Amino acid sequence: MNTKIMLSILLLLACPFIHAKTLDLVGIWKAIDDKTGYARADVLITKKENGGYLGTIIKVHAIPNRTALDHCEKCKGALKNAPLIGLPILSGFKQNPKKADEFIEGKVLDPLSGHVYQGKGRLNTRGNVLTLRGYIGTSLLGRTVSWIRVD
């Protein structure tokens, strides 16, 4: 077989692997309220030097016919009455070394209730929907929230 044809076939077969995107949380995400289905906030997720992710609120969305929150009234400690813009609500998540689409060992702050949940998350195959699961202790009775990638 001609060498050029053989190289072309190999290159075409390798293309999906060359362009495969590493699953990553870095970017702007729209947090969707699990009870109403409305967008609650835009969150900027960055990656820290230790490999963990940090998510801070950059924009708050009001739900129709409800007063928009601008401070974390139910938060505890130093975050009590902190402004929502700039509030860190996601921290410590690390990519699971066994599953590239899974993020584990994180914490999620729910500004509506003030609760801090242990969390884990999973990206869909396209990397544009993040499903976060928050739980307290070993109980999985927490909340599930979907985040949609904006950027």
C-alpha cells in the first residue's frame, strides 16, 4: 500500500484522540435551582495550584415573583451576611483519578439555607453540564443541582 495513503488513514484514525478535550470545571457556569428550574447564579470556577477547584458567584439571578437575595443571610461564621457576589460556594473538588468525568472531595455552600454540604460532581460526556450532589455525613439526603457551562 502506498505510504502516503497509509499515513493519511492513521492520521484520520488518530484525530478523535488528538482533539479529545480534557474534562475540566474551569469556566463560567449557570447554577440552576433544583426546585424551580430557574437560573440562580453565574459561578466562576477556577483551578488552584493544588489541583482543587474554587467556585465564586459572579452574578445573581432573581426568580420571578421573588425578592432577589444579595447577601448570605443564613450563612454562619465569617460568611454571615456576606455579599453573594464574590461568595465562594464551591471548594476543594478534585478530579477523581479513577473516573475523569467525576469530581470528588468537595464542599458546596447553599446560600439559600446556609448549609455546607460535602459534595461530588459529574460532567456529562460533552463537558457542558455538571451535576453536583451535596450530602451531609454519609447520608445522601442532600441536594442535587445542575450547572450549565456558559463559556
